Amino acid sequence: MVAVDTWIRPSPAEPRLLESVAADFERSRMRLEMVGQRYLDPLSAPLPTAQLASRLAPHLALLESIKEHEKPTPKRLAALLDAVVTAERIFLEVERLAVLANEPVADEIRQAYGHQLEEVLRELEAALARRAENVLAGIPDSKHPAEGIPPHLRELIQDLREASGQGLPSRETSTAFEASNFAGFVDALDLIENLLTPVFGRVAVEETGGEDTAGQQFFDADRFRFSVKLGATMALGLQVGLTTQRADLQTILWSIAVAGQPNQYGAVFRKTILRLVGCLMGGLAALGAMLLVSENFDSLPAYLVAIFAVTFFSAYVAQSSDWLNYAGIQTGITFLICYVGLGPSSDIYRPLWRFWGIVLGVITTGFVFLFLWPEYASDKLVASLIKFIRNTVDFAKEVADGTVTEGRIAAVERRLSSDLLEVLNFADQAKLEGQRGRVNSTNGVTAAATLIRIAYRFLVIARARVSGAEATLPHEVLAQRLAQEKEYSSALESKIDMLESIRSPDRFPGPLPQSTIEFTHARDDLTTRVLSENSNLAAQLESYRRLPILLEHLDDALSKIELS
């Protein structure tokens, strides 16, 4: 394996990740082009049904491989994370647009706002094409990252947002359905524009050799619970094996070691069923190999072909979807243990005992993990979001208090990248927990994507402050900026209370309430004066403008999370 990966057919993880993400951006661009044609032209053909298959899971696997083997810098890891999350979010928003485009659209909308919508769609398609090219080029650093989004695009979308709230122009009252469709379409365009506005290029991270050890503890409750559950499963599996007095049932412990992997939460019953299906498929494959190959061939090539065929099939199935992953892996393991582990032979009795041991191991693992300290990915997702928000709030308060330093900025960026990976991992696992898990997964990804952009907006503000760029600003401008930062910090902190309120025993199940946020906006005479300053202040001003929008998006995503 090492020789193949290193010399014979090397396949570095980062180029594969970049090619996959760039392909996602290009697919979203082509889909957006068809969506625009359908929305603006009532005579165009209906949109083809989309394959709603998220690419988040394989991208996260590649990211973990990059993080483990290539040791990227915090800035590089942040850029890769941004590309992965942005591609996933844009994919979801474009599909949201597709749903709206297939619904009836009022002719008044096309007549009054058709040209504006066409221009916005054209600019977003061009921005997606540039983003795909940028990713294929390796996400190079740019001194002018905002050049991917034309300055007038924000004004066009803002005009459409205002128009969507005023009803249709040629009617005194528009129907609720038509108004909702138009407002939803413009809102999705606004989200895509926000996602395509880069923030990482504006944060010039200085590399530091030290690791951020804040938050590391000697005792970890999650690790303790997992260790207890795995130890109890091993003990119970050993007891079952000793009771039968069959040496072949040692495979119970092998099966438990494979099925009881760390950092796996929720959907225990579904995963157990899938693993049992994999056991059945692997057992049938082993039986077929013994009857067809072992009894009729004595040459090595026949055995190699049989082993390759089953292994190829199980590996292919394991990569096809999140659900089939467990069945595919278990198929290959069962076949190898039952057929290859004993040496290819036509004796079916010892392999059958091994097969039975594997089944007992899977059932034992599912039983213990289901009833002893059961843990669910949706709950872990909420806990990781709370931690993510709390770390962002702590940094935002430091920025508002003026106590942030260069070293603290670098440490925070490392921590934020780690928090984002954790949230995305739990969101990916939550998809297996039924309808509620899928809803939470989608909104968890949305919240994480928005939260990381909020955090990096505060990093932009902090960079400008540490560099001394604010020294030339009038006192009233500085006072207003500090007031805005405190408002944003308080609004972000309220999200923690919102999520923690679900732990109250008096709360009814269902989505969280959406809060109403009112922010102080900079006056035009002050912002005009700021725009004449250096680029650090311009980027800082853009962050003040974007933060209220991002906080509203975060509030909307969190309000849709459902908990039992």
C-alpha cells in the first residue's frame, strides 16, 4: 500500500480535494445558469431533477488526510475549509433556487425586475467560474480578493431585496405565494453573493511554531464514555464466546474492534442493520467462493481473481453513499475473515462458525452502544456549535475591548479551523439519524459556514486594529465602531443562550425560536470618510457592513435546528 501510494500511483489528497471542489463550483454554475433561464423565461423547459448527493463527507475525509499527512499551515487549512464549506452551501442554495424557479412566477416580476435579475445571475455565474478557476489553481494568495465580486452587485441585490418587501409593482396587493417566491429567490441570490465574497485573503496570518494548547484537558468525558462502552462490549463479547466453547468465535472480538470505532455517534440501530446486511453479503460471497472456486480450481490465479472481485465490489459499495458505507466495509471484512483468514478451502463449517462470531460481535456492539450511555450526532452537533460560538464570542469581546494581540489572532485562527472541522464532522454523521438528523445536518452546515465567516470578519477588524490603521480616524468613528462591535458580540452571545435553552426539561420539542436583531448602522458621512483611508480600513468597514447580514443568516439557521 505504501509503495503504491508513494511511488507506483501517487495520489496526493490536496490536489484531489481541489479538483473535486472546483468541479462542484462548476456544476453549481451550470445549474444556476439553467435556473436563471427557467425563472426568467416561462416557456423554457422544466429543470432536470437534481441529484441531491452531498459531497461533504468525501471532502471531510480528504481534509482529515491532508491535516494528518501534509501538515498544512493554519492559513492553508482555513482556505481549504472555506472552499469546502462554500461549495457545499452554494450547492444547497442553488437547489433552493431550482425549487423556486419551477414554481409559477408572476409576469409582473419578470417585466419589472427581469433585467436586474438577469444581471445578478450573470455576475454570480461569472463569480462561480472565477472561484472554480481559483480553486483549480491551488487557491493562491491574492492581494485583492474582493475582485471576484463586482462592487455594484451588492447594490443590485439590495435593491431587489427592498423591492421584494414592497409587493408587486402593478398590483395594490400581491398574493402571498408570489411575494414569498420572489423574496425567497432574492434571498438565495443574496446568500450566494455573501458566500462568494472571500475573507481569507484579507487576513494575513503570520505563521507561528507553537501549538494552541488552550482547552486541552487531562480528563475528557467523551473519551471516557467511549472507553467504558468499548471495554464493556469486549467483556460481553468475550463472555459470549467463552460460553459457546468454540475457538472459532474469537471473531466476536475482531468484529467488535472493527464496529466499535471512536468518534462515531448516533444511528446505532441503523448502522447495526447495515453491518448485518454486510455480514450476510460477505458470508454469501465466502460460501460462493468455497463452492465455485475452492472445489473446482487448484491454481493461485483463480483465488486471486475471487478475492479481488469481492474486495473491489465491497470497496466500491463502501464509497457510494453514507448509508452503504457500513454495509460495504462489513462485506469485505466478513469475506476476508471467513474465506481468506482460514486459507482458501472447501470446508464450510469453520468459516460458518467465524461468520456466526462476526454476527454476534456486530449485535453485541449495537446492543451496548444503544443502551449504555447512548449518544446522538445531533446532540453532539449542537454542543460543538455552542463551543464554536463561544470561542468566537470570546475573541469578539477581546476585539471590542482592544486587548487582542498578533499571537492571539494566530491562535484563534487555529482554534476556529479545528472547531469548524468538528461541527462539519458531526453534521455529516447526523444525516443518518432520520428526518430530524437530516434537517439538523443541513442547518448545522449552514450555521457553521456563516459562523466561520463571522469569526473571520472579526479577524479582519482585529488585524486593522493591531496594525494601527485606526490611528487617523476621528474619535466619533472609533466610538461608533466600538459600539457596533459590542452589539455584534452581544447578539452572537445570545445564540449560545438560544441553543442551551433546549436542555431545559420544560421545553417542548421542535425548532428554536428566531430572534429579532436590530443593529446600529454607520452614518453615510462617516463611512464616506473611511473609504478614503487605506485598504485595511476599507476591509474593516466592509466587515462592519457584512456582520449584521451574517448574524441574521446565523439566527435563521439556528432557529431551524430541531431537538428531541
